[in-house]
Amino acid sequence: MARYSSRISNAHMVAVRFSSLGDVALTTGVLLRYHREHGTVFTVVTRRQFAPLFDGNPAVDEVVGLEDDELRGPARRAAFRDIATRWQDSPLLDLHRNLRSALLAKGWRDAIICYRKMSLERRIFLWSRGRFCREALLSLNVPQRYASGLWGKDAIPPRSELLPKVFLTAEEREWAEGVLAPLRKAYGRVAVLHPFATHPLKTWPRETWLAFARLLEGRGIGCAWAGKGGDAGFPGISLVNRTGVRQLCALLGSADAVVTGDSAPMHLADAAGTPVLALFGPTTREWGFFPSGERDAVLELPLPCRPCSLHGSGTCPRAHACLAGIRPEAAADRLMGILDRH
């Protein structure tokens, strides 16, 4: 494929990342940083449900939000043909590098920019139980890997300059403050807890989350619950399964801290400017998804079986030891340290 040289400033590019929510969120800071340096504006191609992440982002001129049925069969061919016909005279920045993005790029007239996905390095690291490729994987987190196609490998900005960014409106912030107002009145400080993950092994069991919340409340921190997942009922203020992307970002942005596993809200909290306490189990820093905010913190255990998979899926023969061994008391202590630094 042709490759565009980032030394030449282009007024417009098309950036594609279809999923998932966290991966799409991590593109926002990369596009913003490049826009501020080069003046480039982007058309973003993604799934419809993720399009609101780019509202108000000065780097993004337009978002093409595709429905699920537009990413399959004849409907996909038609949608991709329309996109290519309209914008193929601009470079295509492929931030997904999967079969779908390759089909979109097929026949693209202008240059196609790919990023350093490091799929092979991740698999070698996993298969070798960490003996190979560790240094290469640790050298770049995911936003830096995205940035590699734009800046080239020798000029990638530091992690702190590629943090995700969501631009919330005054009305969105006001709504979120109203939701959390009872907790602020009762406790003063508020943490939003996200007890879900795409793969169950990547988060605490519900009972551990409830014990953690009781500990926080005993230390004067009110807890609100948020995210999407099996809702067995959570005490107090719960917005579980009741927020869209923008509302979730506003809620995270209005908290004093967010506690979650390796999940999309971890990145959304960074995008909203709120410090994160992230609990990592089956996945590790080498995968590139650790939060990078100045006040963010990660709790993890140095078990030899980590990482056990590419995405945290599968089963665990050790009874969830990587997360079960992170005790609520230790997490509460670390969270207090984050809050006391403010």
C-alpha cells in the first residue's frame, strides 16, 4: 500500500476505527494532537454508537457513524463505496487494520496510512510467556502505536500528549453534577465505580465490589455505579444501563475518581480528566492499555501466569487469582492516596 509522509501537511484525512469503545476513545487524543500541530481536520469513520465521542473535538470535521448492518454483506460494499467516492482524494488513516478496514481501503486513490499494531509481538510475548518482545511492547502504548503512522517511528509524541479527550458541554456537566449532588452533600468526595468488563475475568466479582464500596463510604467517599452489564441491583445511586456515551463521560468527568477494571470507562475517565484507579488481572502493561493520566494508578499482582490471553477471555484454573488477590482494603488505600494528592 502507498504510504503518506507526515512531513507534508494535509488539510484533510479520513480516519477509520470501527470498534471497540475504548479503542475508539484512544484515537481522540491522537487526532487532536496532530490537528494542533499540522492543522489537519479529520473525517472519522466508526460505528454509529461511538460517534458521539467526537462531538466538539476541533480535530474532527465530520463523523460517519455506520450501523451494524452497514458493516456486513452488500450494505457494507455500498457504504464503503460511498465513503471512498466522496473522500478518496484524501489520505486514509487506518487505525484498525482488520479485514473491514482493508476492504474500505481497497482501491483508495490517495495514500493509506497504517499504524504499528504490534499484533505479532503481542502473540510472541504471550506464547513465550514473556520471554520475547517485552521491550518493544513497553516502548509504545496504544495511542503511541496509533500515532506511529502519522509521525513516523522516530517522532512519536510522549504518552502525556496523546491522552484521550472528550469535549463535554456545560449542559452535560450540569446534568452529571445534579446526579451526584446527593453524594456530594452526604460525603463531600465521590467515586464512580464501574464493576463490569467485556470479559468477566477482567473485573472483580460483584460481592467484592460491594465490599469495596462499603469501605469507601466508611472513609467518607460516596459511590455511584455506572456502565453496562448484568444489573443485579446496586445500592445507592446507580446509573447502570441507563446512560449513553456522552452521559457516561459526563458522569465520569464529574467524579473525583473512577475505579474500574481494564475497560472502556477507564479510557473515558482519562478523556474526561478524572483520575483512574485501574485493576488489572489477566491483561498487562505490555498490551498498551494502561491509563496514562498524571494521577492515574494501577493495581496488579506479579503472577507468572499473567497475561493469560490477548483480551482477558477464556477460563482461569487459578480461581481468578490475579484479581481475587487484590483486596478491597488495598484498593481503598490506593484510592485515598489518589484523592489526597488533589
